[in-house]
Amino acid sequence: MPSPNDLHKAETVYTILMERYGHPDWRPDFAPMDELILTILSANTSDINSGRAFQRLKAAYPTWQAVLDAPLAELTDVIRPAGMGPTKAPRIQSALRRVQLERGEFDISFLAELSAEEGLAWLTQLDGVGHKTASIVLLFCFDKPAFPVDTHVQRVTQRLGLAGPKDDPAKIKALWEALAPADWFFALHLNLIRHGREVCHARRPACEICPLQAHCDYYARVFSVGPD
Ligand code: SF4
């Protein structure tokens, strides 16, 4: 059960980020299977690189069956712009194989009928699909109350003091799901990422220009002025 202070801080953070960045635009909606594969490609790389790899994938193969049947070395080369091709190519084929095996087709739109928890459990059984990828598919494609936590969301949440320094992404996901109403998830998730990229950098956070200063534990700790 979140404390009243944390609930208040979460609301303040949401409001300030909305004032700063507005309601985020997102790339066009993708079909759920596309979103799943694109999100697998997006691990540890930029949106530009994963987007380029996804475009190459779609240009090289007319169907998901063709992706599944592709020689692994060839698929690895096609998705090269996303990096980690030797890891991501088998993950993609494994996910496709599992979807086809369980559903008889390359279609995961049945997830619309499941709860967020059920959808999360189903998606995370796929090879290489963790709670972040699963939550992105559930939130972006099906508007389910699942809060994706990537490295930026994790870092900003920890510095603000809403999460502890040792809290892992799964714990921070549960935390935001308890702190924020579901209709904030989309904007809050994307605005936290943007804030992490543009201001609250991993190495040198630009605290001097940050609108969250007054609500940030890291700022209070690092910039506090002690008694003379
Ligand atoms: S004040 Fe600094 S550490 Fe805190 S959220 Fe802003 S940039 Fe990050």
C-alpha cells in the first residue's frame, strides 16, 4: 500500500512532466504481432536502430512464416541495425514458433480478452520476452493497465526516491501500478523515458534545469546546503 506522501509525489511528478513535455505522441499503432517483434528488436538499442531493423525485416520477408523459416544467419544479418543479432534472431524465431504452436496462427489479438496479469503471464513465457516487452505490448496495443519499466524509468524513479536503489524493474513496475491510475500509464511511461534521456541522464543528470528538483531525493541529497 503506497504512502500518502508517495501518492502525492507521484501525482506531482506526473503533472510536472505533462506540463514540461505535454501528452506524448507515439509512433503509429502497430498490429500486436508487429509490436511484439519490434519490442524484441528494441532491447539495448535506440528507437532509430530498432526501427531500421524492423523495416529491413518487413522488407525482406512477406510473412511471419517466412521470418520463422529464414536461415538464422540470414535473419541475423537482416536485423543487424538493431544490434545483438545473434541473440535477437533466435528469440524472434522462438517467439514466432511459440505463437504459432499455441494459437495456430501468427496472431496475438486474443490478448485483448485477457486481464493484464493473464496477458503478462502468457507473453513472458515466450523466449526473450520479459515484463518490459510484455507490458509495452499490453499497454500500447491493448490499452491494458501494465506499466513498462525500462532503464530510464528505473533510474528516474529511484532518484526521485519513489523506489529504493536496489529495487528491480519488476518491483518498480508494481510500484507505479499502485501509485498511478491506469489512464496515466501511457503518458507517464513515455514522459519518464523522455526525461531520463533529455535531463536525468545516467551519468550526469542536468539537475540545474530539472523541474522535478523540489521533489527529488537525489537532488536534496547532492545539493543540500548544510548548516554553517
Ligand atoms: S533533480 Fe536531478 S536527479 Fe532529480 S529527477 Fe531531476 S535531473 Fe534527475
